[in-house]
Amino acid sequence: MRTQVAIVGPAGLLSYILHLQGIESMVLEKISRDDVEVII
């Protein structure tokens, strides 16, 4: 079985944890990629 998840908002850690469990995810942000990279 294949599981996919869409995450809305700042959820980089959750996305990483899902990845470790073999679950694909996509994070949708309201802010630009440059702004996200500044945060992390």
C-alpha cells in the first residue's frame, strides 16, 4: 500500500518524520521558498 500526505503550513519536521516512515508528503506554504529557507 502506498500512502501520500499533503501538509498545509509550516511542517518541515512532520514531513521529515513521515519520510523516515516511508510516507511521501508534500508541504504547501503560503510564503515563498526564499522566506522558508530563511526560517530554517
